[in-house]
Amino acid sequence: MEEEEEVQRVLEAIDAIAAGEPPAVRALRLAEMMTSVQERFRERRQQAVREMHDSGMTYRQIAKELNISFGRVRQILAE
């Protein structure tokens, strides 16, 4: 339940961004935020996968655990 509430707070914050601003301003601000959020998610995913590898898991084990390809694990760790 706590995760659902957290997601709801994030969605509400997104909705509030540039509320009342002209469409062009909203679009620019949302695009900037999306870029920042994507970068943060990428960094956190890479950190988690690196921790899995550092704990002794092979690329293939990580791929199976995350339901992604071996090549994708390599890409994530190379980013």
C-alpha cells in the first residue's frame, strides 16, 4: 500500500508541474523533468545490477533473475 501511495504522490507532483502555464512552457518543463527522471532511474538500475554482480552473480544469473537478456545485462553494466 505504501508503494501505491508513493506512486500516487509522484503522479500528482507531475500533474502540478507548470500548472496554469502555457502549453509550450509545460511541454518544456515536463521534457526536462522526464530527462532527469530517466537518468536517475538508469543510475539506480545500474547500481542494483552492479550490486548483484559484485555479490557473485554471473551475467547469466542476473539476466534470468531480471528476465532480461545476457546482452542487456552487459549493456547496463557498461553504461
